[in-house]
Amino acid sequence: MRERFKKYLPVLIGKYFQLLFFFSPKRAIRKAYILFCTPQKGKIQPDQEYFLEEAEDEIVMVNDTYIQTYLWPSLGETVLMIHGWESNAHRWKGLIQKLQEQGYNIVAFDAPAHGNSSGKILNVPLYTQCLQKMVELYRPNHLIGHSVGGMTLIFHQHSFPNQEIDKLIVLAPPAELARIMKTYQGILRLSKKFMTALDEYFKNKHGFYFEEFSVAEFSKSLTLPGLLIHDKYDEVAPYSEAVSISKNWNNVQFNTTEEFGHSLFFDEVDDMIIDFLKD
């Protein structure tokens, strides 16, 4: 019964939004936007705490949000890590341990509404503000982002060029907000008229229509050396979008994996990253 309810819950929410849209369009659109930006998981789990507790921790304020940062200090070059949607800084555990062996100074942080950070919503523009704050504070040599973290990394470099960063590493990034919103529309079964209004809301709030928020297009402005890793059979972020990014990013090394999934939790991937940083 519970599984059946969970299956039909998105449809019920969509019907509620559509009904509310008839009586109060602005309220319905805002609720749909908030739902889209609200993660359902990503908080620190008990079995993740012990590793993160080993790090030095700092709280950084971004607007009115407390951002939890984790530091593994060393005298080497600084690497700043940006996790993905419904994840947290623990996702980097294996790579952090290997980078420590190589002497890198490592910084990671939990996104708003994730891990030990405060907040209730997350979107790429907000995440980009947080990333810029971290860049200003920690002056990293290299950035590594996974999934939405990779999407944020590219948008950040498009929005804030000339940050004295040496190398960029992007793992399994989604690229097209229009495609993501099409999926959102399908899950909730929202009308075309509703989505047009939501598109206008996004434009007014962030300065982009869905079609305009394209990480593949933003990649055309990147000049720094980059490593892009994506699995051919990624079921979360289409491989074709990574191909588009690679074609537009003039100075990128594009590595394709097979059967590594979206998370890319494999030693071979860690080795690619370390080799790229050391090169």
C-alpha cells in the first residue's frame, strides 16, 4: 500500500498544483519551483559521521545560510570539492584519502539543504554563490565537481572567470535544464501552460529561460584545462550531454567509462583525477 501511494504521490501533487494554478497562479508556480529545488535526502548518515569528524571544520555564512566546510590541511596545492544533488561531502571519502597521500590540501563543503549545512532548497545559481564564497576564502588551485556539483562548477566558471584556478575536473554533469524540466513536467503531469509560467518565473528570478540555462553552452567560455569524465551508460545524466560539453570546451580531456554508473565510485576514476592533477 505504501509503495502504491509513493508511486501516485507525484501525480497527486501535480493535480494539486494544477488546481491551485487555476485559482492562484503565482502561488502555484512558486510552490512548484520550491518543490523542484527541495532535496529529499542528502543529510549526513551515522556511518558517514566518523570520517567527516576527522576533518577540521568551519562554518561559512552565505547570505543567511550556514555552510559546513571540512578541511584536510596539508602544504600542497589546494583542491576544492563540490558534491552532487542529495549527497554530501562524504561522497569524496575515497578520493580524499588518496589525495591526502599525495600531499594535497583538501577542502570540501556541504551544499545548502545537504549534509550539515542549513537551508531548505538548492539550485545551481545558489550553489554557485556558495562556491564563489569558498573560492574567495580558500583560494583553491583546482576544482572537482560531481553531477549537479559539476554543473555548478561550469556555471561558476562562466559567471566568475579569472579566479586564478589552474585545473577543473567535472564528473558526470547534467547539461540541459530544459531536459531536466521536461522530466519534472512528466513526473507531475503538469500542463504546457503551467510550464510556460514556471519558465517565466525562472527567467525573472535567475535571468535565464530553461532553454538558455545550458551548461554545454556555458562551456564555450571555459579556457582552463579540464578533465571531463562520464559513463556511456549513465542513467541519471545523459552521456550525450557530456559529449556536447566536450565539443564546446576547447581545453578539455574527455574520458569515457563503461558500466561505472553515475556515481563513478571506482579506483580507475580516482587514478584519472590524480594523474590529471599531477600532469
